[in-house]
Amino acid sequence: MSDQAPQRPRLAFLLPVIAFLLLAVIAAVGLMGTINGTRNAELPSVLVGKQAPDLPNIPLGEALARPLSDFAGQPVLVNVMASWCAPCRAEIPALALLSKEVPVIAIAYKDKAEDTAIFLSQYGNPFEAVWMDYDGTNAIEWGIYGVPETFLLDGDGKIILRHAGPVFKDTITNVIRPALAELAR
Amino acid sequence: MIMVKRLLSLLMVGFALMSGSAFAITPEEQLSDPILEERARDLSAQLRCLVCQNQSIDDSDADLAKDLRREVRVQLSDGLSDDVILANLQATYGDYILLNPPVSRATSILWASPLLLLLLAGGLFWQFRRTASAAPSPMAEDDVSNRATQTAPQNDKAQAPSIARPALAALIGVIIVITAILYSQLGRPELAAQPLANRDTQRAEAAIENAARQAALQDALTKAQDKVAKVPQSVEAQLELALAYARNDEFQKEGEALRRALALSDGAPVIKAMLAESLSRQADGQITLPARALISEVLDAMPNEPRALFMAGLAAYQDEAYEMAISIWQELAKSAPQGTLWAGLAQRNIVTAAQEGGITVPETLQPAPDAEMVTAITAASDEDRAEMIDSMVSSLEARLADNPDDPTGWQRLVQARRVLGEEEGLLRALMGAAQALPEQRDAQLDLLEYGLSHAASPAWLKSAKAALMRLSADDEMALEYLFFAGHVARLSGDTNQAIGYFEALYQALPRNVVGGDNDFKAELRAIITNLKAQN
């Protein structure tokens, strides 16, 4: 009996250590996930399923001044981009591929009109319409927190999905085309 | 007293000024109405900056935080209530924008967890109290004092630590091991050992070198500009200017010069391909849509234009269409002259694309030797290695004997023999290649070159003459032809003929060539004199 009594408090002393170890393992797993990219760091959009906010009302030139209502009844992509954003350059070829399947509309976020125009002449223009959001007010309505972001709207103007970050070819095959196919059904 | 008060207030003003820098909000953002401004600050403190994620928008300097602060103030000025403003932002950005997460089904565990922990702690405490009071109280007290002071334990109490201590030691050991593993996996900074003092001198040296290089580049650019100013209608001058701009990293101007050259040359496809390349350079290497349009124009006019083919492959690669990229580059590797820059680049890129796309490339086009082979060879013992290489090369040779129309295969065989230092095998390979590929100039020239650095055997002489015949079909006045014809004649003992060829070569060489080529002329003169003396 005199052997057992002192042991209990020892066990209690070990408990926090074990708890700490457990915590360390959990943190390590989380950290590894972030590093490997298996843990999704993308913030979810609450706008999915809701009616899309308005586009800005300043177009980049008359030719690119097509409103969303022009595309009523068909799905449309809204790409929030900027000439100063490097990933936005990288996604232009993928958007060009997509533009053969679905009209793509750009919101130029915090960009100067001449910069956007130069950007489009340099990298090519996959967009049916380009609208200027000079101060980022519209972007807040769209829930943007960084460019590029891309939204897929159905024929009624409802947001079907949001993709944060550049659109690459695998985004098209894995995310956008399946959603388009779903819409076509 | 008043003095002290004044001092205190001064100090407080000082602190206020100092801490003022910690606030991200700038004066021009503030609302004129102090009550509204107060509400705006209050709301901002509750909203998360979605870029920095652990700061409120009130604290953050991020652009988005600034926009959100403005949005809050706009909505306040519109007369909306705090709740409505929060709800509006929550509707576009979700719960995540609220630093205080609302109670919902998803967050219930989060909110309940402090209570649960408290209950758990209380339960444990109660449990210990019960067991402690069940045990004889002097024992427990003794144990506490023993733990606190770590005085020499008495015999009967030493038992308890003797169990816990190894366990504790083991635990600490485990923690250290885990930490070490984590550290080696995640945190090790891989910096080369570079003492600070060295770094400064290195930096200074690099700066000097860089300045010299810059000056030289600038110089070349000025010269090119002068030339263009003198002969503005010369395509060549524009191309030189474009090159000078490209070397100075002025890709925009490179493009302009190329456009002028393109206009002057009436849209030459080769220049168009250069322009496409320049456009891509302007776009940090991305083959942009305008560049793609140019490339397809070039390939329509000239399906084998190597630069356009190379870039077409790159465009496919950037689209992650790896199989297409590989097939385009294979085309390039086939059509570009062997041993040129394009063929090498194409081969290298095929390997990269194959790895990226997880594609196995048909064997004949695989460059030799691939990484796997190299590892296998280096892993083997010396004898095994020699045997492995030998069997590989022999099998290649056998395959080429069956199917001689394989330029890359011949190239590999020649290279392998050369590296292995097998003179006999090398000559055999060179002769085989020259014979199997009569159209390939390089194959003929390689064979002819062999005789200059090796003792000329009758076998070589015979096939060298045949190679000369094939070359002469090309152009009898080509410098290489004259050069090798002279040597072959000399080595077969036909001195007169050799003198004739060498004289013709001497005449054909430009009168005043730059740099090392003048040495060559002198050398040639010496050979001729020597031959004449022999005669």
C-alpha cells in the first residue's frame, strides 16, 4: 500500500506531457498537410448558390461593354483579374481555351484602363467583356480577397462555383468542365 | 503636484503618439462625424482581414483591409445599423470575416470547449482529492516535499520515482527524437557556408563584373543603334539592334526592332518566329496568344522553321498538353540539323515533358544515356559496369546494322565509342554513320575529322574518299570540302592534288578574317609551303 500511494500523483504529472505530445502530433500533421497542399487553404465562398452581384458600370471601351444580361440563358464565367497580377497572366491561355466553350467576362480589379488594355494586347484577350473596378468596391460585393478569382454563373445569373487562384488546364478538366456539364443537363 | 500632472500628461501624449503608428487606419479614411467614426472603428475591430487572417481590418495595412474599412464607412454613412453592416459583409465573405465566430451548429463545439475543459479539470481534481484522502495523509505530504526539494529519498519512497523516472526520461527522449525528425524534415536552412567577410568581397567583385558586362552590352547597343541610323533600310541592322536590345533585357524594344525588320523583309517567316519569341520574352516566357498566332503563321509558311517549332512545343507544354509538345519537339529533333542548338534543346525538353506528363518516349528518340541507366551503371562494380556498357553499346550497334536509318542512334553510338575511348569501335561507328546517312553533312565531316587526329588507316582513307564524294555533291567549293579533300589527298600521298585543294581553300577564305581564323590562314600557308618543299 505504501508502494502504490505515491504513484498516482506521478501519473497525473505525466498526463500533461502526454497531452502535449498528442497536441504536437496533431500540429505536425496539420503542418505537413499545409506544406504538401493536401489541406485545403482556400476559404469557402458563401456566394455559391446566390444571385451574382452587379458588374462594375465602367467598361474598357465600347467593344467590351457587354452586360451580363447579354448572356442571359447561358452559363458565363466571370474572371476577376488585374494587369499587375502575375498569376492572371499565367491563366490567360487556359481562359482562352475556355472561351471557346463559355463566354468569359473580366472584372479588372484596381487596374488602370490603359494598363488593362496593354495587358490584353500583350497576352491576348479571351474576354467577351471587360469591366473596370477602379477602387475595388465591386470586388467586395463579389467577396473577393485576392486576384485572380473566377466565378461560374448559370443562365439565371446564379453563382454555381467560385475558384480562387489562377485557372489552369487541370482546373478546367477537374472543376469547370464538370460544372458546365452539370449545368447542361 | 501640477508639475507632476503635466509631466504625466506629456508622457501620455508621447505614448499615444508612439502607439499611433500601430494603427493601420489613415487620417483620410476617417469620417468627420466622431460618433460614426467611433462605430466604424468598433466594427473594424470585429472584422477579420481575409488576407492576413489573424488581424482585424482595423489593424491591418493590407489593401483589402483598407477597402473593407472604406466599405464599412460607406455603409455607416448610408445610415445602416451595425448589425446590418456585419450581416452584409458576412453574406459576401461568410462567417470567416467575423473575428468572433457566431454560435451555430458548426461552431458549437468551439464555444462549448472551454466549458467542457473546465468540467474535465474539475472532475480530475475531484478524483485526485478522493484518492489522496483515501491514502494515509502523511505519505502524500512526504511525497510532495520529496518532489519539491529532491532531497535524498528514503528507501521506501524511492520506489515510486524509480518507475516514473525512466518513463519520463523515455518521453523526453521521444520528444527530442520527434523534434529532430520534424526539424530535419521541415526547418533545416540549407545555406552554403559563407563567412560574412567573404560575402562582402564576393559582392564587390560581382558588382564590378556586372558593371563591366553592362557597359559592354550598352556599348554594343549604341553601335547597333548607330548602324540602324546609318542604314535604316537594312534588315540585318535591325536584327542586330534587336539582338542588342534583347541582351540588355529590353524586350519591348527588341520586339519593335523585329517588327521593323519584319516589315523590311516583307514578312520573312524566320523573323516572324523571332518576333514571336520576343513577345514571349516580354511575357516572362509565357507563349502568349499573339505569339501563338505568329507561330502558326510561320509554320503554315515554313513547317520546319526550328524556332517556331520549338515555341509551338513550348506552347503545348504550357497548356500541359505534354504528348502534343513531345510530338512537336520530336519533329524538331528530326528536322533540325544534328548537333545544332535546336536538336539538343528539343531532346532535353522531350525528356522534361515526358517526366512531367508521365509519358514513355519511343526508344529511338530517347537521348542517351538516361538517368536510370546512369544510376544503374554507377551502382555496379567496375567489371560489371564495363560489361553493362559494353553490352549496351554492342546492342545499339547491332540494332543500327539492322536499321541504319536512325540518325540519333548513330549519334549515340559515336558518342558512346568516343567516351569509352574505343578507337576501333569509334572508327567503325563513324564509317557506318557516314555510309548510312549520306544526306547528313555532319556525319561525313565527323568521319573526315577522325583522320586528322588519328593515324590514317587504309580503311579510313577508303571511306573518307567516299565521304568526300558525298560532300562534293553538296558544294565543291565549300570550305570544309576543300579542307578535307586537301588532307585526304595529302594522306594518300597525292601531294600535288593536296596543294591544289589547299591553295583553293586559301583563296576562298575571306581576306581579313577576325581573330583565330587568321591563325588558321597562317597555318594553312605553312602547310602549303611544307608540301611544296616535299615535292
